[in-house]
Amino acid sequence: MTTIQINQLGISFAHKTCFEGFSTHVHDGNRIAIIGQNGTGKSTLLKTLLNQVEPSSGSIHISNDVIFGYVPQVIYEFETLSGGQRLNETLTQALCVSPNVLLLDEPTNHLDGSNRKSLMRMLRQYVGTLIVVTHDVEFLNTCIDTLWHIDNGKVHIFTGNYDDYMLEVHTMRTAIEGELSRLDRQKKDVHHALMKEQERAKKSNLKGEKSIQERKWPTIVSSAKANRAAETSGKKKKAIHNAKDDLLEKLSTLHFPEVITPKFSIKAAGISDGVLVSISDGAVGYKDNKAVVQNINFSLDAKARIALQGDNGSGKSTLIKAILGDQNVIKTGDWYMPNDIGYLDQHYATLDAEKSVLETLTELVPEWTHAEVRRHLNDFLFRKNEEVHVKIHQLSGGEKVRLSLAQIAAKTQKLLILDEITNNIDLSTKEHLLEFLNAYPGSFIIVCHDEGFLEKLNLDDVYIVRDNMLIN
């Protein structure tokens, strides 16, 4: 039987510990998804299984009959192909060795709807062991029976699909919050009982003083009783406090994503109405090739929000490059575009890998004080010194997204183009991206295959590239 035994495994980087003390067995036919926020070590865990990366602690024992097939998150081969085509080619190569353990890192990121469904159908029929890093909820519900959730420095193992897991988390959260409310009520009841006892003791003391004045025998029972009540109340309050601390610690393990509230350098009121982009009878392509996309008649007004869709290899990226003024793309027709366009893509091309988070923003807005830069980074959840001084190449995909958004907010353009930016980011970062785009004061064009994500944006229109034409 094919087995992988993980013993007390830990993965750490210079600026953080991802997780420690992870132990489990992987058996033949297991279908495992590794989930968690960006930067928690999901991709590194895959590479550790492949012996490409040494763990910080612990060990992995792999039986001799294991044959790995691996598809990484970023594919550098097949440069002339689209992201989805690269995935298909790399997956075909991985399957050629007849692997009995298939490791996939975000396999659905670059796929259009039909290719995504074909991949999931194929993986459901795959008879070997499957270990996948993914944030695709449909994939998690249809292809997976076990979750490894990396959170708060631990790997939590759950048997079931993602909806089962979220139901359990919700049930646990509701139960803990209910118990916290009960403890708050109990604390108030204890306090109220103590106040009543103290009031009773006060009246008794007054009565005792009156008895003394009238030369009657005084009572001291009420004071002693009040002291015992205070002591009992203190013990009960301490027990309640300890119980609350335990529950709050458990509640902290159930992840609550923070909210990003961006502050933009220009406001919607400062963006004039009118046409930002206008293309008439346009066509785009490359030298010595026929037009990749033609019949382009497109107009984008200020503050408009547009989605651009199409199958893998249909020409979406070529059209985006043409709008951005890429000199390698040949375009014909009448084109009117703004000079300054913001751009954010899945490879984070606007970031210098060797600069730190702090350097990146400081160089972008040199007129800002150090305190202003730190406040702005704080808005995008870069708060600790070790978080702002870390180099870009050490950041996770989600952290790179947040830094790129911080750049755009600091120097806000009237038009923003986003190219497959939901790839490689966790569910919390998707929420951050939604918060950012729904608050964005200018126009944007977004290329995205994630229908669920697009439904949460207040889009004005959707354009589709099909059969070498732009269709509205």
C-alpha cells in the first residue's frame, strides 16, 4: 500500500513560523486538500513532500512504491501558451509517469469554465492519492474527502468536504458565542446577588447599631454572611473569567478575516465624467500573424466597471496588452486611451522582488512622512516591523496582492486593469480584493474566470472574446 508518514513536521521562514508538530498518515486513495491563508506554507508543504524543501523540524517517510506527479502553481514553461494551456501541458507531462500520488498547486486558477469542469471530472476518476492546494470551493466540495487546514501555527485535519467543514466551524462558533453570552449573564447574576447581599448586610448593620444604642444584644451574623458572600462571589467570578479565557482562545482558532478599508489618493468626486477608452474598428495581433482579436468596438466611461471573459487562448491577454500600450502587440483602428493606467496581474509585475514592503511604498510616495507610510501600510494589514521590512520575494500571493492594492490606493489612477488577479489567493484575500474594488473611485476592467467573485462586484457590463471577436 502506498503510504506517506508525516512526523512532527514544522515549516518556518525567517520572519514567521507557518506551523509546527504536524503528524499524520496518508494512505492509498486519500483525496486531500491543503487550505489556509496565503503565507501559511501550503505550497512549501507540497515541496517538502517532494523533498524539494527541507522542513524546519520533523520528518517525512515515504514508502518505496510512491511515484509522484507534480504540477506547480506557477508554470514557466510553454511561454507562448495561455495560462490554461500551460496547465494542461504540465498536467499531461505529470500524468505520463503514471503517478500514484498526484500533487497539484492551485490547478484551477488559469482554467476557463469548461476546462475547469473537465479537470474536476478527470480528477474524480483518478484512482491514486490526490493532494491539492486550492481555494476553489467547488473543487473542495466535489473532489476532496479530507482537509488539512493550516491556521494559527497548526495543521487541523478534518474528514469531509469544505461545506461540511464550514458547517462544523459555524456550529462551533455559534456554540462558543452562546456559551460566552451565558457566562456574561451568569457574571451579571453573581454581581447582582452580591449587591443584594451587601445591601442586606448594610441594613442589618444599621439595625445592629440601633440595637446597641437601645442597649439590646447586637448581631454580627449579617456582616459575616456578607463577607462569605463576597468570597463566594469572587470565586465564582474567577471561575467565569477562566472559562471565558478558555472559550476566547478556542474562538481565536476559528479564523475571522480582517476588513480592509482603503483610502484612495483621489475620490470619486474628483474624477470627471466622459469617455476613458474608445476603440473603433480595432484589431490586435503580433508580427507575421493574423489578428488575434478583431471587430473591436469598445467604449469605457469614467467610473464604469467592466468584466472581460473568454476561453483560454481566446486573446483576452493580447487585448489587455494592447490597451496598456505593449509595443509587442500590433493594433489597427482608432484607439483613444488615458496615458496613466493602473495594472495588477497574477504575477505582481509592479513589485520589485528585492525591495522590502516599506521601501516599495516609500519610493512610490517619497513626499509622505515615515508615519504616513506606516499608517497607509497599516490599512492594508502590514502592521508589525517584521511585516514591513520583509522582502517582496518572501511574501505570499495574498500579501503581494495587499501590497499591490496599497500601491494603487496611494497613487490612484482613473483606470485600473486587473488580469486574473483572483488566481493564487486565499478566500480572505478575495474578500479584501472585493472590499477594495467595490470602494474603487475610478473605472476598472477585470479579466476573471471566477463567476462567484464577479457576481459580488457591481459590474456595469461584460464583454466576451470569442471566435477572434469582441462581443458585448
